[in-house]
Amino acid sequence: MASRMQQPLYILAEGTNRTHGRSAQDSNIRAGKAVAEAVRTTLGPRGMDKMLVDSSGEVVITNDGATILEKMDIEHPAAQMLVEVSQTQEEEVGDGTTTAAVLTGELLAHAEDLLDDDLHPTVIVEGYTEAARIAQDAIDDMVLDVTLDDDLLRKVAESSMTGKGTGDVTADVLAKHVVKAVQMVHEDDNGVFHRDDVRVLTRTGASSSATELVEGVVLDKEPVNENMPRSVSDATVAVLDMKLDVRKSEVDTEYNITSVDQLTAAIDAEDSELRGYAKALADAGVDVVFCTKSIDDRVAGFLADAGILAFKSVKKSDARALARATGAKRLGSLSDLDESDLGRVDAVSIRSFGDDDLAFVEGGAAARAVTLFLRGGTEHVVDELERAIEDAVDVVVAAIDKGGVVPGAGATEIAIADRIRSEAAGIEGRKQLAVEAYADAVEALPRTLAENTGMDPIDALVDLRARYETEGLAGIISSGRSGEIGDPVELGVIDPVAVKREAIESATEAATMIVRIDDVIAAK
Amino acid sequence: MSQRMQQGQPMIILGEDSQRTSGQDAQSMNITAGKAVAEAVRTTLGPKGMDKMLVDSGGQVVVTNDGVTILKEMDIDHPAANMIVEVSETQEDEVGDGTTTAVINAGELLDQAEDLLDSDVHATTIAQGYRQAAEKAKEVLEDNAIEVTEDDRETLTKIAATAMTGKGAESAKDLLSELVVDAVLAVKDDDGIDTNNVSIEKVVGGTIDNSELVEGVIVDKERVDENMPYAVEDANIAILDDALEVRETEIDAEVNVTDPDQLQQFLDQEEKQLKEMVDQLVEVGADAVFVGDGIDDMAQHYLAKEGILAVRRAKSSDLKRLARATGGRVVSSLDDIEADDLGFAGSVGQKDVGGDERIFVEDVEDAKSVTLILRGGTEHVVDELERAIEDSLGVVRTTLEDGKVLPGGGAPETELSLQLREFADSVGGREQLAVEAFAEALDIIPRTLAENAGLDPIDSLVDLRSRHDGGEFAAGLDAYTGEVIDMEEEGVVEPLRVKTQAIESATEAAVMILRIDDVIAAGDLSGGQTGSDDDDGGAPGGMGGGMGGMGGMGGMGGAM
């Protein structure tokens, strides 16, 4: 019979793979570090991009941490935890995904050393949690006491875009667009900002400098009928959530026809019903119709005859934006149409881009939705541009809505590390070591930044600390072929505080979760 | 193995693929399997216990410290091992916590029994002795339990916190234990406490510290129509388990019309029907309506016109909770609705939580149904948080139901171990040995606590015993410092029933396994037959493992 203390594996299904004890910890930590290593080189203004090719040959070129990790097809369960960290970061604040993944990896690397020194994992967890609290306090103190004017927000947007392939438009032009877009729709009647109100649409062709901000909505739609006007100015708009088609009852109905007259009557009735739609819209003074459902061909013809521009099968999200831009209500019925149900816009026009027609709806009365219309030479360029712009929009929103801004360029991290170290001395017991390790892990961010910028990481770190000690603010500013230590605020390198907070929070939670695992049981 | 047929039993009576193990082989095989299960969860016990990462065949990952979750996810094939898994499931259903303790107890009881079997004590005698010991143990625990009342909020909070230690939730246990106690006290009513009325909403993003308790209900839906108000103040709420759609007959009905006017009448009739439904709601004064089924587009339009906030396809559990929270009634047909049926809430509104829009029904008079919003950095963090919170809700509920608690930190086990040894002397016959073995087995809990904390188990055990011998019932092991302290004073307490249930079900499972002297597995059912419902999908693969275990267990065991 099996020797007593041994683990007879046969209670598990065949093929189950089990690792436990130190080897489980090692394998998890290594996997986590490997993921962090993979995105490290993309950090910062001088970070490089990755090219990812999926199994069907689809290519993505990006600098965005969350996108890289998502496309990398990672299998190891512990490595997936890191991917999740970047996803949470992306969803919550939209930027700093690489930072969060790198920090998690560093926390794990330091945990490994602590485990080697015989610190119990639960002690490491306590220490890290404690350190994360101190870090949040340090971030509080770093929040800049400034008013969030357009100029500052532009810097925030620009900081987020640097290092990403923003084409030949310098980041500052795009930043201007982004800030303007956010400012235009910020704060609606409920005092809540709706992220959906800033829309991004991309089209290849021209160059990225042709990127523009449309004060309204751009639809990837063509008119339902060729004979409709291709541009309307000063238009009254209806947004419909109903079919413009012959109405059918819920119960199956069938005509029982015995004479020609009856048939003619039935056809006439349908015809007049369809005409009724066009007439009702025309009578109400509608110039443009956006319909989320189908429009019967005959109705389209009648609408064209009445000089009304109409679009069918408009996406729900587009309809929502149209309603918010024009002030129109989304209508489920034409029976009780009145003035207040309709919206107004300055112009609706169809513009051709290559083979595609796009509908531009500009200058809406309510102006609660705007579109950033991005152009770029190739598909990959616009895709990456879109990711950069989405991130930039998110950080601007985060700066406005979630507690302001802190200096970027590694300055906040240096401050955090310094604070943690000075408070570590007062912490009793072995967890002090874990708290100190946390400070080292945080410092890996400016170190990586320095490395990617082409500086000697050790020299840079030492200089940073020294400068922080004397001036209380120091970051890594890239200049020329290398970088130098400077004042990030002065140079406009600013990040939203929410990005830092979320990175610290989710990195700590994921790292501590991985450290606590001592057994991995994987079914085949 | 068919050669091993004792008493000349003809193998031919069994199906061709049947596997049979009997006599001592069967006993030792089952015991080894049971012990293996206990061994698998041992390292998770106590504040310094570690977590397990479980990956299923689809690559889904679960990280947890919760005994029952580990065992459920482990895809266990062996029939005897499954008996032990069942112990943890019973524990979870009955009291919600202590699943690891129960399993470890069962495993150790089997281990002790093995020695007794080796020294020729009959299995039924062991069973008898174990039962007597378990009975006595319950008595001792009940005599020593500490009374707790509902007003003793401090103790309740500590109980909630104790259930969370060692789990991912630990870093924010001060806040979370307050939330848990608030939640349980809120849903308590004359009929008792149903923790199903505490619903848990998981939100990824933010930290655990941002978790909060909403005295009301959160429905994970958005309002059906954009034109409806975002929020309504002082709302009368209609809760409808019905559809706001045109009524149809069950039998296929077809209408034959002969002219367009007739058709028009039908269409108008349908529209009128929908309008009337909405009018009915307006008439009873509803400001918000939650519908279990669909809402017709036209009805949505009318509702929006009336400024009524409507939600469609709300889950029936949500409807029930809404009724409980707002004091309304779930009406199953709109025709029967009356003003009395409506519930009331100070605010109903759509809000954004972690990027998702949900409907919050808050500010109710006496929230008999509440919602805990749990937040955490990643999905796995919140999942584990949810498990910890559910355990914690369970123990607080159990405490309030029974009003009795015991100190933690291995204190009750140490005391029992001492008292049972004394009690053994009064037991005649060979059962005495079994009672002693039972006492010995209970030491496994303090021993494992010490081991997991990196302490010397023997030193800790000796310390504990001497303090208990001196009459300190509450002396338990502080895993952080390694010292023996008064657990009651420290506030480390857990409900009496967690302990008694753990001892009871562990004893029963151990006794059941000991009494088996013959395992007959019909061919490919070997794994699935006793595999209960938790390893569905594992059945086909299960065969090989189970068979291998039966046939050549020595070899397999050594393979590890």
C-alpha cells in the first residue's frame, strides 16, 4: 500500500497536472514576470512597439499594453492574472496598462527574493497591502494644486499619447482635438459625463494630419434612396425606433379575397399607409430621418419625393448619439409627433471617402455628442491611432472626473518609493522587509523609463532620488538621443491621479493573490 | 485480481468489466483516498493558510482558499474520496464555513482508524467508539459555548472577521465585517434569516476598500427606453411578473380579413391594448415598473411618454427581492394590480458602477433585502472575495440563529482532545481505544494551524495542552506570533454549530468509509457512480483513473 505521508494522485482524474509547494510558487512568479518583461520595452515616450500576428495572419502593431497582452494568447493561469490587471486598468481608467503590468511583475520578482529569505507568503501579503496604503497617501500628496484648464488637460492628453504611433500629426494637434471634444460634451444635465458621447471613427486615406473633430456625429451610412438630397443645411431631424413599413398585427392575419375590387382596395390601403409615413414626416417639417429599423423601398421613394434625406438600420449606439447631438427624442410611433420630439442641426452632408460614403451630422442643437474623425495612411496606422486617441480621451476624462493630476515621467513613483521607505522603518516585524521591497518594485517604473529612453538606469535612478531629495520633484525627460532629469510639471508631462491609483491597487491585489498560491491543480 | 476471490465467490456473476476489491484491500484503499483528500486542503487552514489555483479543462482559473470550492473544482474521481468531498458540501450548506476543518477531521479520523485496524480492532468497534466520542464532544462544546446576543455587535463583527481571515478578503476585513453584520441584521425578520436576501454584486475595478452596502436592490439592467427618466424620486414601484405585450392565444390563431378596414381595426385594437396596459399602471400611480417578461416597443413608447421608468426581463429573483425591499407585491397579471401592490423607494435610478449601468432601488423604509457591492482589482480577486463574504454571511447567520460561539485558534479541539482522553477511561471494551484515537485525531487542527504558520507543531501543541489543563478553555494559538493566548479576549470566535457540524459530519463520513469491506465497480461507471453531481463532464475521463486506483493502487500511489 502507498506509503503513509505520500500523496496518492489517483484520487484525481487521469491527466490532471498538479504542482505544489515552492515549485508552484516559482512557476507562478516566473510566469508573471515573463508577462511583465514582454511589455516592459513599450513603456514611456521612447518605448518601442510590438507586432502581433494571430493564427489567421491578422497583424496588429501597437504600443498599448492592454492590446499587446490581449493579443498574445497567453495560456499560463498565473500569467492570465496579469493580463487581467491590464484589462481592469483599461476599463477603469483607460491608460497606464503597461505600468500596471510592469509593477505587478516587479512585485512578484521581489516577492521571490523575500520567499528565498524565508518570509512567509502571508507576511509578504501584509507588507504589500500596507505599502500600497502608504503609496496611496503619497499619491494624495503629489496631486497638483492647479486648475484643470484646457491648457493643462492638453498636456495630460499629450503625455498619454507620447510614444504611441500617432502618425505625422504631432501629439499636440491631436491633444487639442481630444480636449475640445471632451470639453464639449462634458457635464450633461445630470452632471454625469458619458464616455459614449465622445465617439471615434476611423477611415484610411489621406494622412493623420487630416484628422478632424466633428461637432456632431459621423455615420457610416448611405441614404436609403439615390434621389435624396446629399446635403441639407439647417435641418429638422427625426430619430425613429420603428419600422417604416406596412404594419402587421401580432396575430397572423390573412386577406380572404374574392373579387378584384377587394384586391385593389387592399393594395390602395397599403399604399396610403406607406404614403402616410412620408406625409406625417413632411408635415412635421422633418428634413432628415434616422431610422434604427428598416424602411420600405416605397417609403424611401416617397421620402425622396418629399425631399427628405433618410437613413435606415442606423445602429442603436449611433441613434443614441444622434439623439444627444440634435436634441431629438427617439420615437417609437409617428402618431403623436410634435415639435419637441424633433431635433435640429446646422448641416447634414454625405461625403465620399474612396468607395465609401459617410454621413456627417454637424452642429446639433443639443451638442451632447462629438466625433473624432481619424485619418491615416494605412489600416494599421489608423488602428493604432484610434487606440492612442481612445486612451487620451479616457485620461482627460479621468483627470476631470477622478481627482485631478499628478506629475508624470516617473516623478510620482519616486515620491511613492521615498515615502514608503521612510515609513518602513516604523513598521514592526518581518513585514517591514516586504514594505521595503514594495518601494523597490515601484522604482522599477522610472528605471524602466530611463532604460527605454537610453539612459543608464542606475545613474538615472540615483540622480532622480537626489533631485527629489533637494527639490521635491524630479522626472525623466527624454531629450535628443537620451534623457535627462527635469521638472515634469514644467515640461508638461502630467498624468491623471486615477491612473496611478488604479495601477497601484490592481497590481497589488493581483501580486498578492499570486503569492498566496501554493498549489496549482490543472485538469487536462 | 479475480483470483483473489475468497469464499470461492464465482466471478461470473458480475459483468465482464466489473472491478472488485474486497476485504482489507478495500479498506486500506478507501482510507488512503480519504486521507489524500484531507491532505490536499490541509495547507489552506488558518490565518496563515495558502491558496490553491485550480485550472479546469477549459482553461478557466479559480484561485481560492475555500475548502469546499477547492474540492469541487478538483475533479475527484475516487468513490471514497468523494465521500469526503460530500462532508465539505454538507458543512457548506449547513453552516457556510469550516469546510476545510471538517475535511481535515475526517481524514485524520481515517488515519487513526487505520492504526486500530492494523492492531486488529474491528471496524464496527471503531465506528461505535467514534460515535460515542463524537456525542461526548458535542456535549463538551455545548457546555462551554459562550452566549452571544443580537445586540452584541462587537462580537458579531469579530465573528464575521474571523471567517474572512486567511482569505483574499483579509486586507479589508474591518470594513467588510461591518458590512456583513449590517447586511445580515437588515435581512433578519420574524421567520429567521435568509442570507439569500443579501445579494452580492461583483464589480471589477477599484479596491476592496470601495465595497459598500446598498440598503435596497440593484438590478443588473438598463431602462428599456432612452426617453425614460434616468432617475425617479419618491417612486411607487410596480413589480410585474408578466409581459407588457399584446396578448396571444396559446393555440395558433389566424385572422381572416376581407378588407383593409378590418385589418386596421385589428391593428388599432392591439395598439389600444398596449395603451390600456400603460394607462392601468398610470392609474395605480406607478412611477417605476419592473417587468419579468418583455415590453412591446409601443408600450415602451407610451411608458416613456408618461415618464415611467421601466425595466424589462428582470430576473424573478430580482423581482422577489424588490418586493421584499420596497414592501410591494409581485403581481402576476397586470389586470389584478392595485395601488396596495406597489412598493415604495426614495430613489430609483440608473447609475454607473465600474463601467456598467445598473438600476439602483434605494432609500427604502425597512430594507429587508440588501445588496453588497464587492469591488476588487481583477475578476479573480472579486470572485474569491465573494466566496469569503458568503462564508462570513453564513457564520453570522448561524451565530444569530444559535446564539452560541466558541473561541477559535484550535482552542476547542485542544480542550476536546483532553476531555475525551479522560472520558475514554470510562468507556469499557475495545471502544475505549477508538475514543482515544478520536481524541488524538482532533489534535490535527491545532497541529495544522501551527504547521501552516511555520511553527513547530509539537511545541505549540504542548503549550496549548498545558494551558487547557490549567482550565483555560479559550486558550488558542495565535498564528501570527506563535504564542498561546486567550482567543475570546482577542475576539477570534466562531459559531458553535461550525464546530459541532464539522465533528458530526466528519465522524459520519469516516464511519461510513470504515464499514466498507467490498468495492464493486461496474466497468466504466467506476468513477461516475459515486461521483455525485459535481464532476459532470469528468465522467468519461474518470474511468481510467478510478480503475487504475482500484486495480493497482500500490503502484499508483507510489507514482506521486
